[in-house]
Amino acid sequence: MSKRDDELEILEKLAESFSTMGNFTQVLRDSYSRLEAQYHDTNSRLARVNELLRNSLCERNRLIHYLSNILESLDSAVIVTDQSGAITVFNSAAEKYTDIKADAALGKKLDSILNMGNSLRSIELLISENGAAKGELNLPTKNGSHVPLAYSVTKLHQESSEDQPGFVIILYNLSEVKRLEDNLKQVSTLAALGEMAATVAHEIRNPLSGIAGFTALLLRDLNKDDPRRRLVEKINQGVTSLNGIVASLLDYTRSISPVRENVDAVSVLSEAVTDLQAAQEARAHTIKIESGTAPLRANFDPQLFRMVIFNLVKNAMQASPNGGRIKLTIKRRSSGELCLMVDDDGPGIPKDSLAKIFTPFYTTKADGTGLGLATVKKLIELHGGKVAAENRPEGGARFVVEIPDRISGESVEI
């Protein structure tokens, strides 16, 4: 074979190779096109799935946020625990009731957070027997007081065996309910007292008037050095005291509607103190008024305010019968209320009496009627205000009266 024939053979083989390579390249192009189409299809499907997942996640987060807002907006405390009693949910109302932050409560045992004592054991017993528990309890606070609460405890709902078991505890503050119940009891008591007072005034004052008349005649006929005169004077003092008790009872039970006027509170206070200083029992006491230089004009009934001042100062004098300093401070708070504070140098108020000191007929004094401070509370509440008692750190008691500086509609009888 000639050299030319060899070259032709080589060229034919090269041509065949190029043809084979071209076919292979086409196959590769076709495969790549199919793969590219599959990639775009898979990518599109993944994009759709991702979009669905994002939407589902956004909806889940929105729902979680919505339910969390509802939970945090509730006035009732909501506490959720697992089966072992470890806290898993602790809303803001629970923080407020217990004065414990959620971060400090989560993961802790319920009995280590809520100092319920026997109440908690009773709840656990009821749950074990009935799967639920309801009742009332007094929750101790850090400052030593107690908050009345209603509780409801149920087992956490489980749709499947995979759901975590636990308990839902709902606590509702009963302070306002208890206050309304106390007010209702007070109204009922006042209604009964009102009926009784009219009878008492008639049945007691008539014979007292006769006794007072006879003692006046006896005193007129007895010489000053007659030993019997002291006994008659004792009778006369007793009659005066009984008349005072009847008058206090009538003052407390009678229906009162404040007649508000725009008056200077400092002037009303000064006039009342001037009248008090003229009384025999006030001579051993120093009564001081502290006020600003400008008039304090406010809307209240000046006659009823004078009664409040008389009763509070009389109470302060009785707290220190051997004399002492009584300070009356009158001012306007930044929130607008008219504020009167009465301080005395007495022994203070026993701790167990602070919550009961404004209760009708409750008194710590041997000769007290228990109506003076109750009358103060009634008159101030008729003005839409409030009165409180406390012990001063330096000794003695302080009574704080607050009257809102506004003219409201019809007053509510307390």
C-alpha cells in the first residue's frame, strides 16, 4: 500500500472519529437539555414548597404571637405546668399577682413559686381525684399581706399521645369582689342601723332629757361644797356622754347628700381648728396647720369637711390624752386631689387594727363609740375620695384624706 493510501485511510478514520464524536456530543447536549429541564422543574417545585413552608411558618408565628398577646392581655393569671409540676407558661398577670418575673418562674416547681401551703396540697388532691379543682385561696405576698384569689385547675388537653401532659392553673383576683361584698354588707348594716337609730333616739333621748332636767335642778339646789354635788355632776356627765353616742349614731346613719361649693380648703380648715382650740379637751394639745401661701380652692361640702376635721382631730387628741402635738397638713397632689394629713404623737395604731379601724363600732379606746372614723370614711367616700391610716416611722399615727377636685353627678350613698 502506498503512502497516499495510508494517508487516505487515516483521514477516513479521523472522519469516522469526528462523526462518532459529533454523535456523542449531540447525545451529551440532549442529556444536558433534559437535565436542565429537570433541574428547572425541580427548582420550581422546591420554590413552591419553600413558599408554602414560609407562608405556613409565618402563619404559625402570627398565630403564636396572636395567642401570646391574648394570654398577656388577660387580667387573670394563667400558669401552665408539665406533669411533674414544672412551670412552662407564666403570663404577665401571674407576674403581677405573685410579684415574680416569668424568667424566674419558668422551669421551677409550682410549690416553690406559689406559697399556697395547704391550698396547693388540696388542689393536687382534687386534681388526682377529679381531674380538676376550683376554689378560693389567700395568696401571701412579699409585703406580708394576702391577695384573695379564685383558682381553677384542669388537666392540659391532649389530642394525641405525643402531646405533653400537664395542668392549666387560672387565678382570678377577688379583691374587687370582696370589696363590693363588704360594701354590700355595710349598706345592709347601715340600713338596719338607720332603722334602729330612729328608735334609739326616741327611746333614749326622752328619758335622758328628763334626767338632765332633774340633775340641773339638783345642781341648782346643792352647795358647791356639798359632797353629793360630785355624784350629781357624774350623772350629768353620763347623760352628756350618752347624748353624744346617740348623736354620733344619728350622724353616721342619716342619709347625706353633699352640697358642693367651690371654697378655700385652707380657710375651712383654719376655722375648724380655731373652734377646736376653744374646747377644754384641746387645751393640752398644740394644733398646727401646714399649708402653702396660696388658697386651695376645691369643690366639696364645707360643713361635711368640718365634720371630717373634727372627728380626725378628736381622734388624735384621744390618742394622746396627756397632751401632744397635732399637725394638719393640707395640699394639692400633682394628680389634682385635695389631700389632708393629720399626724399625732400618740402610740400609733396596732398592726392588727389598721385594716379594721374604719369599721363601724370598732374601737381601741375604752370610752370610744367606734363611729368617729367610720363617719369620716363615709363622708369622704360620699365625695368620691378615700381615707387611709398608717403609722409614722418616727412614731404616732397619720390619717390621710384625699378628695378629687371635681364636681361629679349624683353622689352614691355609702
